[in-house]
Amino acid sequence: MSLALIERYRSLLPVGDATPVVSLGEGSTPLLPAPRLSERHGVELWLKWEGANPTGSYKDRGMTVAVSKAVEEGAEAVICASTGNTAASAAAYAARAGLRAVVLVPEGAVAAAKLAQTRMLGARVLEVRGSFDEALGAARVLAERGTHVLVNSLNPYRVAGQKTAVHEIVEELGGAPDAFAIPYGGGGNTTAYAAALAELGLDTPIVSVEAADRARTLASAIRIAEPVHAPKVASSGARVVTVSDEEIVAAWRSLAELEGVFCEPSSAAGLAAVARGAAVGRVVVTLTGHGLKDVVAADRHAPPVGTVDPDPDAIAEAAR
């Protein structure tokens, strides 16, 4: 049985003996070689499969720390604005800790599967008539009033937990890769990766990949028009690469069809950048969320289902 993330990386995290560990078994996610995609793109490609976290996304790394600290500090409720993955993670860890969770989502802009997951986990989900940025603004005001603890990536404990992905990668590879490629929505993960590299004394390039149309991209997890961490991303030295939705879909499908990894669309942004030559050598692409997070998008872009009579010859012919 693997250690909870907080226990495994206690010396690197802002926790003490009095910090309760609120865990669902996060972290220690697979680092998968991708031989077919490596050959296609002329790199040594590795996939950090964060969809294997408890709620299906990398957000759990930071949420275990944020919620543990919230309990330590006597909180009774947490709040977040979300495009989906933070919502589910906040709801799960709040439930685990016995706290109330309020989740604000932009109306009509979050994958239905993520909303269903969050609702099942007991959070109070409120659709805001506005953008993600407006929802986050409201959440910040409520947090400032002291009624709720904000668990978006503006919470430094979130970033502290998320940096552990880099430590895992370096440990497993036996050294740093030549580049990291990660999706860029709000920029919290880029900030976390940069912090980990600084701790390790490494200058490995980070390629942060955003959608060309941030406000309307099909990759709903990075559908954030005004990334709150943009100044930190700029100062981190990360290279920001912009890719189209068509590139994201092509990369998304190739991950599934060639490597057997079904991620959500935003997770494929890093591979889309690799496909256009934005990173070379040994490259780690972080796949931030599971494909089951957005089955509507998958149904729209997957190959069609065929129909056939229950006849072996007809089946063999149709399966060619």
C-alpha cells in the first residue's frame, strides 16, 4: 500500500505534526513510456498519467494539502470556482474531511460528467451566470469574509501539493527529462512545476500549452479566458505554446488509439505541442485528467459505432 502524498513528501510540504492527513490515496501515479508516439514524433516520450488520481485528475495532489490545512485551521467549509476538475476534487476531499463544500461553475461551460461527479460527492453546486473569472471573483470575496476557505490554486497549499508530480517524475526517471509539457489553463500547475524544479536545482524547460481560443475551446478544463497565474507563468521562464482545438483533438485521439490512454481533451494539449516540435529529447507530457471526465466530447469525436447482424461472416466483414 503506497503512502498518502502528504506522508511521502512531508519534508517538502507546509505540514506539521498537528496537521491531520485528509487523503484518498492520491499521488504515485504511473509514468508510462509511449513508444509509438515516440516514434511518430521523434522524441523519447513519457506520459505522467494523472487521471489515475482518486477523482480522476491532478487536482487531488494539491487538494489533499489544502483541505488538510483547512481542517487544521478550524474551517467548517471550503469554496472554489471551477471548470470541473477542481470542483470534483474539492467535493471529494471536503466529504472525506467532514466539511461543507460550495462549488461555483460558469453556467453551461462545464462537462456534464464533472458536474454529476461533484454533485454525487455532496457539494453544493451553483452555476454562475457569467465566466469562470467572475465565479472566481465571487469565491474570493466569500473567502475574504472568513466564511469559507478558498481551495482554488490561489491557495498556496494547492500549489505545494501539485509540485510533488515533478518529484515523482525525477525519482522514477532517475533524473530530469529534457522538457515537461503541460496544459495551461489558470497556470497553477506551471507555477507548481516551476517551484519543484527550483527546489531540485534544475532548469528543465516547461512548455505550457494553452488553447488558441481560451474562452471557447472544446477542452473545457482549460477554458479560462484570464489565467490568474499568468504573471507567475511569465516569471517562471516557461515557454507558452498556443495550439488549436484541431491539434488538441488529433493528439487526444492518438493518445487513445496508439497508447491506450483515454484522457480528457485538455490533457492532450501537451502532446499537441510536442507534435509541432515544441519539445525534443526525453519529454514528459502530463496528462491531467481522465477521459471519463468528458464523455460527451469523446462521443462527439470517437469513431462511429457500426451495426451488424449476429452472423459471424457479417461480423468479420464489418470488422475489417
